[in-house]
Amino acid sequence: MGEEIKNLEQGAKKAWPVVMGWVGGITALIGLFATLGGGVTWLVNHHKAKTERQVKLALAETQASQQDYQAAVQTYGDLLKADPLDRPVLDLQLNTAMQWAENFHVTVREDQHAEDLAGPALDQIFAILEAGLTRTKGSQAADVQAHLGWAHWLNQHTAEREFGPAAEQNLRAALAADPSNVYANAMLGNWMLQNGGNFSEAIHHFDVAVSTGKARPLVRKMQIGGLLHLDEPGARAAQIKAANDMRKAGEPLDEAYKSRILSFCLDPLVTDHKELTESLSAVPPNEAWQTYLWLDDNTSEAEVHNLNHDFIHANLLEISGKREESLEKYRLLQQELKNSSGTMKDSVDAAVARLSHG
């Protein structure tokens, strides 16, 4: 009996490590499965978050492309709630805010005022631009500072709640940091034309902006928009030069802008001889004629259209020094207008008298 008990005890001692090893293995497996389960959960959540991020990025891009900049800025803001330091999203939001400033406008109902709607929107732009300025360097920082200056001008001009020098200060600071910066040059040029600044300096800024080859649609909008209806010597010539360059480069020009350039620079009914001479002398005669035809592509009133073309052509011949050809053209116009009255007839009669006794 004693021998049997002894044998059982020895067997138990041998079996115990096996049992403990089995328990340990089971515990390890449970830990492994728990770890694997946690890893799978992390992967699922990570994939979900990545997919949601991509969807929101695509949404914001679409909103910006449709010029719904305020919505795009908010969508990027939603993404930044999850990670306020997400640099790619911060940069995308910053770029969108700059586009918003470039194309800023407000739509108002009859019971609303533009300045009331502009203010809160500009506050959003200011917050993003000012934050962006603290983390950018070099030419990118100059881009941001130029747009910040433009936002200050909008705050003064559209929201009517700012009357200090902040706009010009920021634009000039951007130029000091990057003298060839396309945004600073175009925006400062436009600002100067709207605020009675030095005309020659403003034109120089536009020349620099154009020479960069960057942001060309914005540069032209700032350039043509600033020059339109600016009744100052050289302004008409600058418009024709810009339009001529655009025509030769195949750049598009909005029909409304074409019409406004024509009416201000090349309209026989409202542009006097001195102003017309400035406009037509801005570029070589053959280019002036081609640009005039490019601007005046509306043939809805054929008779008036032809008279206008003949009048401009006669002026171009005169400016080119082709006195006899010009006089012949004016006399033909004089015959066509003999039973008429008005500005064009007076201009033609004056031209005939001028060239006949010159």
C-alpha cells in the first residue's frame, strides 16, 4: 500500500508540469487571440477613418472647384477637428481661403446689406490666413501675406468696417519678402489704381505679375478691372496693350470686359479724338486693328457695326501717317452720314477738315 501511494505521488509530480504547461499555453493563446482581435479592430477603425478622410477631402475639393469656398473651408475644418496638426489639410484649407479672397463676393437679398454678410465671411478668411502666415516661409509666406492684404482691402471696401493702412502695408511687406510675387504685384497694382496711387508704379507691378507667367486669369482680372473707366492719361493705352497681349497669347477675355473696353477706349460715340488716338497708338497699327476686331465680335447691328469699323479704320490710317487714304475713308463716311446727326458725324466732319487743311 505504501508503495502504491509513493508511486502515485511520483506520477502526480511528473504530470503537474505538463498540466501547468498546458494551462500556460491556453493562456498564451487567449492573449494572442485578444491581441489579434485588438489589431483587427484597429485596422478596421483605421481603414474607416482613412476612407472618411478621403471622402471629405474629395468633397472639399469639389466644393472649392464650384467656388463654394466657405463650405470647402468648413469641410477642411471638420477634418482638422480630428487632427489639428494635419499639415496637408491645413495647407489645403489655406489655399482655399486664398482662392476665396481672390474671388470674394456676397449675394444679397433686397432686405440685406452686402457689408453685413461680408464681415463674418472675411473673419473666417482672416483667421485662416493669419494662422497660415505663422507656419509658412519664403514665397509661400509672401503669397499668404499678399492675400491677407487683399482681405484687408475687402474689409474696407466691401464690409466697410476698416479704414487703416493694413491693406497696403501687407501688400508691400509681401513684395519686400518676394519682389516678383505674382499676387503681391497684381493686388498692389489693382489697389493703387482704385485708390489713386501712382499710375506708372501700378502698371509696373502688373508688368512684373504678367512676366511671372503665374495665376494669369487672376492677374488679368486685377489688371483689366483696375483700368476700366480710369479716366487718366495712359489708362486707355494700357487696356489696349493688355487686350492685345491676351489676343496674341490666346487668353480668354470675358465678353462683358470686351464690351467695356470697347465703350471706354474705342467707341466713336463717346471717345474723343485724343482718347481714340491714345488707344489706337498703344500697339502697332496692324495689331491695333486685329485687337479691335477681336474685341468687337458682336455683329447684331450690322449697319452700325460697319460704320464703327470704317471709322476706326480711318483713324488708324491717319495715325499711321497714311493721310490720303485716311481722308478718302473719312469722305466716304461723310457721304454715308450726310443725312445723320450726332457724335460720329461731327467727328468725321472734323477729321475731313483737319486732313484737308493739314
